[in-house]
Amino acid sequence: MYRIGLFSKITKVTVKALRFYEESGLIEPEYTDGASGYRYYSSAQLPKMFTIVSLRQCGFSIPEIRAVLRGGNPERIFAERKRDLEAKAAETERQLASVSHYLAALEREKAMPYQVIVKELPRVFAYSVQTVVNSYDDYFSLMPRVGKSLAAVNPELECVQDPPYCFVRYLDGEYRDRDISIELCEAVTGRGNGLLPEGIEFKTVAAVKEAACVLHKGPYDTLPGAYAAVFQWIEDNGYVPADCPRESYIDGIWNKASGDEWLTELQVPIVSAAKNSRALIKASVPEVP
């Protein structure tokens, strides 16, 4: 028989933990001296103690360990634990990737701070499709799919090449990383044979007199830094956004092998905050009959 202190040394489990396991109904002393209160364990209890330690190291809860010790289905319990650990590992991997991209973005910003310019966006004739994408990764399948469906019914349709202008407008009015409402537009030279697949239309996109624009070089998941820079510039310089922001794709997966070489221009239509304030006041004043 071993006093609780010696049993603690043998099993590498603290006396406090042994008492906790006793209170939890996992393992009780083989014998407790009624006079002194000393607890004694036997060598026959070592395998059970090692099982408890092993299960705790696997991350099992006290109720789960109790179920195993009482003859519960260990395969089901271990399978559930395995699924839980795999899910946590996947989430940890995603978070690590996000942190790595963020650190890389910080390094890029140190090397080349964002430069914001104000310019006019041209009036263009384009085909347009409005849809909701699950995430930004869907662009890699959406754009080729739209282009293929257009070519199938309207092979005569030609995109503007001098310069090309393919952009996405974000319609939600706020940043979202899932279920994103967008409008995909591609400037074209004309209607071709006039045919379009269902859900796609021709439209004229009006010119924008002033837009705050910034170039971003790198993969799309590092764009938030560029958005933060341009919107901070808008606020600092007395402007307010006047319409949905656009992403104009200059270089991308279609002509650059590495995401680090992709070039995107963020375009945010703007108006002077003072002019916008006067317009709001004017709109709120009722007309005199």
C-alpha cells in the first residue's frame, strides 16, 4: 500500500489532483485510515491511474473519463474527441495563415506605403452580373465561368483593351467576409451579337468625377490594409464616400503566376464632406407649395 504522497510521486499526479479525482468519482483510495484520515493506494490501482492521466492528456473532460472508466463506448468517445481536435487544428491553421498574411502585409507596407490619388473614373459600356459569393475565393471560379458562358452565346463580344477595365462593385455598404453582394462589370466595345446569358445584362456605368484610388500589390486576402489606408485618407482630407467601392483588376491569376504579383486598384467614389452636408440639408427642406 502507498500513502497518497508516495502514490503521487509514482504516478506524477499531484496530491491535489488525486483528491480532485476522488471527489469526481474517478478513483478512490484503496483504504482510508479512520483515525488519521490518511489515504492509501495500491499497486493494482496504477493501471487505472495511468488511464486517467492518459485521457486527461488527450483533453477529455471528467464526465468523459468517468464514462470510459464505467465501461462506456471508448471508440465513440475517442472518435468524437478526434473530430473535435481536427476542427480545432483546422481553425488554428486558418488563424496562423491569417496572422502570417497580416505580418507579410505589414512588411510590404513598410517597404511601400500606400499612395492615394484622386482621379476621374470614365463612363463605360459594360456587361454586368449581380450575385452573392460565399467568399472572395469564389472570384477565381466566378469570373472564368461568366466569361465562358458569354463566349458560348456571344462570341463576337469584345472587351475593351485600351485599357481593359474589369471591376467589382461591393453592394452591401459594409465589409463582409462571407455572403458578399457584388456586381461584376467588364467594359466592352459593343453588344456583339446582342445575346447574353440569363442574369447578365448590358449597362452604361456613369462616369465618376472624383474617386480616391490606391494601388495594392499582392493577394486579395491582404486587401483590407489598402482599404484601411484609403478610407483613412478620405476621412483625413474632408471627403465622404459617394458610392460603392470598386476593385479594378489590373494583374491577376490570368497573367501572373504568383499572388504577390497581382495588382489591384481600389476606387472609392468621393464627394466633399461640406458639399455632401449641404446636399443633405437641402434634401431635408420641404418644398413650399
